[in-house]
Amino acid sequence: MSPPPDPSAPTVPPTTGPVAPDAGSAVAVAGIDAAGTGGGGWRPAPIDAVVERYPGPSILLDADLTPIRVGSALTDLGPGLLDAEWGWDLIEWAASATETAGAANHTSTLATDRGPTMIEWSATLLPDGCRLLLGRDVTLERHLRQALADSRQRFRDMVDMACDFSFETDINGQLVYVSSDGALGYPADALIGAHFSVLLAHEGLERTAFEVRRPVRAERLDLLRIDGTLVVGAVSARPLHDDQDEWVGARGVVLLVDPPLPSEERQPDERPAPEEA
């Protein structure tokens, strides 16, 4: 049996649960000033280490949405950034994002010393009600994405001006792409998913430029407009292959020749219409 405790012995505080450290502790964390440091409050060291060592911009908000820690990657972009309008928008977003499951990320555009900088933020609600905001610089990514979109649109515009319509077929001969203005009087939406043969004037033709296995240029085909009129198309196309070099379809452009050429003026590579039985 244990002896009764000595009433003269000093009282030892319990060690369970967090204990606020003294001012010299390595885990003491202050409220922030313009440089991202200051006095007031404390937090466990691991979160502070995340904020400081995170390679991109980072902010720690307390339960009242007051910034209590700002990572050096953000302060290095320029002084007083959080005081700008984007900072208030970010804090307002963080309040709702952490309360909504699956909330989308938030993008801020900062006026920094190196010019406009776009930061994409994600927010995490911590057990004590604080919010951890981690960002990544997406400026170059967004500029490259916009440049790629502009390049694609420029290419499409030039193709549309250089031909009557462009197309792409899959392995089954279905049209998976038709230029936005459509083809032969058909709207583009009406042709997507249809077999390319709906555009041909004659049935039973052997392999055409819509399903080429090798590149062809200006191959002439009799085509049929939506109103039933005949027109000749000069089709240039290339085959499409997957990563295993298997044929998966064709892509090409069509330039219409109106009216159709008489049979004696047909090119040698042009297939005549099949004779009726």
C-alpha cells in the first residue's frame, strides 16, 4: 500500500493537454506585424513550421479570421500585401470555403514588385478553428494556358478561312469534329456522332479520304448537300494513330468545287459513281 502523499511536497501540474509555453519556448508564436512576426498568442510548432517552410505563399488565420502568421514566401513579394483589397477577398473566401465541402480554390491577383502575380489558394480548417491557407504561383501556368488557347483559336480561324469545312473521324468512321460553321448545310451539332457517309453522294465506295491510312491531298469526292444538290469536294486528310501506332481515324479539310466537274475532266484519283444495275 502506497504511503499517503506528503502535504509539504510541491504540487506538480498535470502534463496532459497543451500547456502554454513561456516566451522563450521554440513553440511560442506571436501575432504578426508588417514583417510577419510580433507578439501575442501561441500555437504548436508544427503548424508554424508548415507556414514558414512552405515553398509558396502561406497564411495562418485564427478563429476570428485575423492573420497570426504569414510565410516569408508571401512577405518577400512585397510589403503590406494583405492590406490590399485582394487580402480582404481572400479572408472572406477562406471563411466560407472551410465550411463548404468540396469548395473550389480561390485565385488572387497581387500587385507585386515584379508585376501582377496570380496565386491559387486552398484552405484547411484546423481543429482549434484556425484556418491554414496555402497558395501556389500560377502566373506562368495561366499565361501559357491563355497563349495555348489563343494559338488554337488562331489556327482554327485560319483553317476555317482556308477551306469550306474541316473534320475528324474516329475508328468507326463517325465524325467527332466538324468546323463550327458545319458542312454542306448541316449544322455542326447535327453531324457530330454521325457516320461520314451521310456527306457522300454515292454509297458503296471503297476507302475514302475520310478514313485514310496514308496522307492524301485534294482527293476529289462527290458530296451531297443537305438540300440534295451535288457538289465535288477536294479532300486533304491525314491518318491519326494512338500511342501504340494503331490507326484510330482521320483528320482533314474539304474545299468545295461548285458545280461538279464533267466526267471527262475528272482527275485520275477521283472515283466515279458506281453504275446502276
